[in-house]
Amino acid sequence: MENEMLVNFNDIGFAHSTILAYNVSEDNVNLKLECWDGKIFEMNFIKYVSFFSTNYFSIDDFQEVTESFLLERALDEFYEVRPKHHPFRIFKFLHDDITTLEIICEGFNMKEIKT
């Protein structure tokens, strides 16, 4: 399942960041994240289909990946036979290389709301 829409977050630097809050609605997950340098980003995960969260809000990294157990489970739930191509994207928040929050969704946008 190759995804050609991977977002490169290397220029932001998410080490020592904190998830301030997130809100899960019927279709979307909205999240506010404060980076180590005080910048605050609003992230919108559009048409989410699966969401995993621990009670840990300090993160070292945020990335889009192409494979995930959570995605495999979502595909099993949504399709009788797993398709080769699907509309879903996978986003992970990590701390010490452990996933603390993962979202499977169809779209994503992010904007800086405070510098």
C-alpha cells in the first residue's frame, strides 16, 4: 500500500512538543500542538475512520507513514476484500519511538496559529 502523498515535517521539528488538546467529531479529529519553540499548530484530520490514543501528550516526532496495524484493522472493517488502493492516510505521534496517538483519515491540513 504505497502512498504518494507523504507529508515532510522535517523542517518543523516536533521533538519536545506537547499535544495541548484534541477534539473528535463525527468526521474529523482536530488537534492543537505546541512545539518546543512555542509555535502552536492546528492540525485537522479529515474524514477519520480510526483513532488510537494513549494518555501521554508529550511527543518527540510526528510523521505520516504507509503501513500500520490500525490501518489493516480499518481496512478489514470497511471492506469485504482488502483493496490494493484506498483513500486512507496514516499519521502517528511518537514518544521514544512508541506510538502515542495514531489517526487513519482521508485528508490532512495543518496551519500555524501562534508564533
